[in-house]
Amino acid sequence: MKAASLADIKKELSVLDKPKLLELCLRLTKYKKENKELLTYLIFESENETRYIQTIKDEIEHQMNIMNRASVYYTKKSLRKIIRYLDKCVRYSGKKETEVELRIHFCELVKEGKFPLWRSRVLTNMYEGQIKKINKAISGMHEDLQYDYIEQLKSSNLA
């Protein structure tokens, strides 16, 4: 089956009545956890972005606290899991400010946690990749916000 274009889907959704649209949304959420999470964000979380950011920060901190640091291997696996979660949350929001705040928080936690970045090139690359993503997101923002976030990076010794 070939998927219809986004324009075709948008056109068709605009002519559907409310009960049919509701039925389609509920059916869509039944099949993929990611669809359900996105719909949850759009309905409940998108109105209060600061609460959403704080919730994600708390979850990242919790994951960092319970992570297995027995070896570099387990540290890498745990950090990758946190980064995947972080990427998913950033994708749901779609806002550069949210992305920058969450990624800066992650990098600060990595620095505070005294992870052995020097012992593994993979850990170093993961950390530097987050810094690159932060800088890329900052470059697409308004000048005032760019200045604020660059100052925050400098004060956190991440830049």
C-alpha cells in the first residue's frame, strides 16, 4: 500500500466530521506507542512548555541516578538510552528553545556526574554531538535568545 501525500491527507481530514476524526485519532493511538505519546504531548503538555521541560529534566536526572556505571560499556548504553529519550521529547515539542534547554541540562548532568569521557572515544563523541546539536539549534534562533543561550553555555563551561 502506498501512503498518500501530506497534502492529500490534510485535505481529506478537513472534510471529515468530528466523530469520524475522533475515531481515526483513537485508532491511530492504539497501534504505536509513539503516536500515543505525541498525542499526549499535543493535548496535555503543549500548553505549558515550562512544565513539560521540567518533567523531562526530572526524568533525565532520575535516569542518570539509576544508571549502571559498573563499566564504560554500561555507561555508554545508559547514556544512549537517555539521548534517545531526549531526542524523542525534542521531536515532540519541535521548539528550538526546548531543545536547547534540555540538551544543555543533559550536558551539565554529564559534566556534574564526572563520567569518564576520556576513557572512551564513544562517550566523548556522544557528548560532543550534543554540543553540536545545541549550537545548531541556537544558530536558528532570534539574536537575543542566541546571546542568552550562548552566555548560559559559557557559564556552564560547555562552550
